[in-house]
Amino acid sequence: MTSISRISAADAKAGVDAGLSLLVCIYDDDKFQSQAHLEGAVPMSEFLKMKPDLDLDTHIIFY
């Protein structure tokens, strides 16, 4: 079952750094590159390409 919860920025970074989480920006590529890029994040377009191959245990963090 999928659950949605809020987490702190520190918890998000720790999950990404540990390889347990994927940080996904909901904006298009242009805005992602110019305004919304966070270290370790991927744009939505890249996430959609990766989605079929992601491990089911991967935590997805959208911002």
C-alpha cells in the first residue's frame, strides 16, 4: 500500500545520499534547470523514463 507523508529536508537528503530515495522535481526541464534544481534531484521527464525500472522499495520524494 502507498502512503504519503511529509518529511524534513534533512531526512530527504539523508535518504537520497543513502541511495534509498529518489528526489523528483515536478517542474518541466526548463524550470528545473533554471530555478528548481536541488542537488541529487531529477526532473519529472527523467523520472518518467526511470519509473519502470525502479526498485519497488525506492522512496520517491516529489517537490
